[in-house]
Amino acid sequence: MKIVQTIPVYNRKSKRVTSLKLDDFEQIANENEEFFDVQSDFVIIKDRFFRMPHLVKPWTFWIENGKAQVEPTENTNYTKVLFAVEAPDKNEFDYKNEFRAMNPLSGYFQSFKTGFIELMKRIATEELTHFEVTFYTLVPYQTSLHYLLGKRGSNQTRLNFWFYGWINLKYRNDFMNYLKQYKFDYYINGSTRAFKGIISQELSRVIDVEYQVHHPNSGFWKRKDINLGIKKIVHLELAEIQWT
């Protein structure tokens, strides 16, 4: 039987937030980090880790005939697309500038644009050239602790920190309210495998069709022969489901 040891993580009010795998804890134990107060058998995480300027916000931009722009053209009709991922990529933070969040897609915007245009060619029933794209990061802080652990961080720690934001910080509620307030022509679930089902379940509460693809910063999107991994998910019973 495999035994996994974890170390509790508390906030400043002594409320348990989540946990770190022991291996991850040992990696940060000797670090002088501005976000963590590391004790012998527990960790205190400072509130500002979960606040601005360390949060990546949803970003809307426009694509016209293959060209991206930050403002829409007047009197132009756009196909509205929501593209959701579970958490920020490591490239979306400026490590040298107080770990400040940058725009979504920083570091891989061009490969995303190329893949996105190909994606819409494959799923649209007609030729489309003008898009309003909203890139929505569901939990907006760095759940992998990549800035601290690099590639050595465990998936379990990442999941633990993600679920804290999704449930306790109510980012799930924010997303559901957003879906009810704003309507899109296409809904794309671009999260990684561990999160696809969770996000799909929430989408099924308010929409009837979603498209699932590989994460846009994965190697699949960057191949010469691009592999988007497209799946069309039809939620047959579109009904209002109570959620809290």
C-alpha cells in the first residue's frame, strides 16, 4: 500500500486552506518566500498570494481574417467564442517583477491564434472570419506553484490549490454566474485532462453543446500537423439545475 504524506497549509486566520505533498514541502522549507511562512510541520500562506496583482483575469480580443486586434471594429458582427482553461500558465506571470500576472496567452499567443483558426474551421457549419474570443481562466492564480517548485511540483499539490480556489474562494460560482449573464456562439473547454470532466459538468448546467480540445499550450497545438483533439459534447437534457 502506497502512503502519501501531506503537510497542512493554513491562512493567517489559522484556517486550513489545503495541503502540500511532503516532497513539495521539503523543497520550499529553506526558501525565504514572500508568500509562505514555513514552519517545521505546517505552512502559512499569505492572503496576498490569492489577490491582485497575482490574478490572471478573463481577456477578450478580436480576430478578423486571421489578424488579432485588441479593439473591435465598429458595425462588425463577430462570432462569440468562450475558451476556458483551468488555471494560468507559468508564462502568464512576470517572475522578475513581483510575480505580477500578465495577459492570458502570454508566451504562446501566436500558436493559439493559429490553432484557434484551424479549430473554428473544423467545428463551424459555415465559413467564419470574424471572432470575438473571451479567454477565461477559471482559477486565476498559479495553482501549480511553478514559480517556486518549477517542474518538480506534484499534481496533487496543484489539484489541492486549484480546488481551494474553485470551491472555497467561490471561483466556481463566479464562472456559473458569468455563463448565465453572457451568451456565446461556441463554448470551448481547453483545460487539461484532470480538469475536463469537472468543467464539463458545470458547462452542462447551462449550455447544450461544448467542444473539448487539448490545452492550447500543449505540444499538440504546436505540431506542424496540428492535433487539437476535438470532441463535441452534447448535453442532452438542458435543464435548469440548482447549484450552491
